[in-house]
Amino acid sequence: MSHFCSPLRYPGGKNCIFPFVSKLFYENKLLGATYAEPYAGGAGLALRLLFEEYVEQIYINDLDRSIYAFWSSILGNADAFCSWIEDVDVSMESWCRYKEVQNRAESADLFELAKSTFFLNRTNVSGVIKGGVIGGYNQKGRYKIDARFKKPDLIARIQRIEQFRKRISVSNLDGLAFVKKMDARAEEIFIYLDPPYFQKGADLYMNFYSKSDHEKLSKHVHKMKKKWMVSYDNHDFILNLYASEKKVRYKLSQSASNRVGDEVLIFSENIAFAGSLESLTSPVCL
């Protein structure tokens, strides 16, 4: 079975740190806990933790209506979505049609928006929804529009998610509102915050953060009661926001640029991670 659990390709996706996070769950006796992501995106890490039974329940949230449309549609109507994948013509004509749907994302029918989101994610360079199509508009590139649209594999991924649908909750809240809601719940919840990149967020995501947004998030994170972890691109502005917290810098392959860059993991005071560090690439405690 492929380690890629999500049907979406996502800039900065964190499936690659699954070995670290799975060991972190052992180290902190979190096996069987609930797991929540306020900025879920492709949710690859959340899904793998669920599929491999490290967590009992996952809450995935994204403010982007396009991303929410996809998750809510495959959880609520997987058969119809898979039938559409089987039948859809992966062509520039379809790309232009679904691009137009995305241009009116706030008013589009949710299921149509879900199809648009998925189609553009699988046919655009690095999965960037507002990016350019693989192979270029005239399809003269080395790879063509259907290079990342392998129908049988994508259908299988969605069908696997559908099997776990009763253990997956999806929402369309502001990230801070979602965190406050999770932090107030009675059960044990591990909250993993993977907000938009500080440096290139505007280029990669439909909903990116300003400096003040990152500052506001930091102030709230410091007040959280649940166990949490935050990940960011490595930047002095971010390091200063979390100056008093335990941090680890490591190497992460960046799918949107095909380069390896430094990222930072930041931990709540009640999280131990020394025994899990060997699962990261070139970790350095800050």
C-alpha cells in the first residue's frame, strides 16, 4: 500500500515527517488520542496516522472553501466523485472549464467546486491551485496535463478514505476559531498547526497569512492547554515569535520548488521529542 494517503498534492505537505510524528506519539503516550489540524490542506499526515491506527479520530479543518469542498464531498459522496474521476476527460478543455469554476469559488456549487479543486490540484505544477498547468497551456512541455492524474490510484485513495469516514470530521472554520474549539473539548487532543508558509505563502495558498496573522496565531498558541506542535519555514521572524518554546530545525524536501529547505518544528512545554529526533533529516535543537 502506498504511503501517500491523500488524493491531493500539496505544497509543504507533511506526510514525510510521519516517522517522526508516529514515534512522538509513542514517546508521549498519545496512541489512541484524537488528532486535529486547523490548516489541513492535503491532510496526508492526518490520514496516515488514522489509517495506521495511531489515532482514533481526526478533525481536519481548512478555511479555504475550495479545499473544504473537496473533503466534504468525498466524505459525503465518494461514489459519485469516483465515478466522475473515471469519466472526466483530462484535457485543456476541461482545465479551462474547471479553472472558471475556481474563479467563482465563493458562490460555486460545493460538489462542482470539489471537482474543480481536485482537477486543478492534479493537473497544475506542484498541485498549486492558482498555478500553471503541467506541460504549459500549449502542452509542449516534457510532461503533459495527465502526468499526475492516474485514475485507478486516485480512486483507490478516495475509497480508502471513505472506509474511515465515520472517524473523520471536516470543517470550514477560521484557523484560530477551530483551535479554540478543539482546545475547549474534554478529550485528549493533539493539535498540529501547519499554517501557511511565512515567506512564500502568498504564492502557494489561496488563503495566506500576513505578519499580523502570524503574530495573532502565536499569541493564541501560547495560551493553549492541549498538547501541540507547530511547523514553519525557517525564518527569524517566526523564531522570534516562538523564542521561549522548544524548537527543532530539520531538512524538508519542498515539492513546490524541488529543493530541500530548512523547516522548524515548535513544541508545547509538555511534549517530549528527544527520542524521536533520529527520524528527522539533519535535526538541530534550537
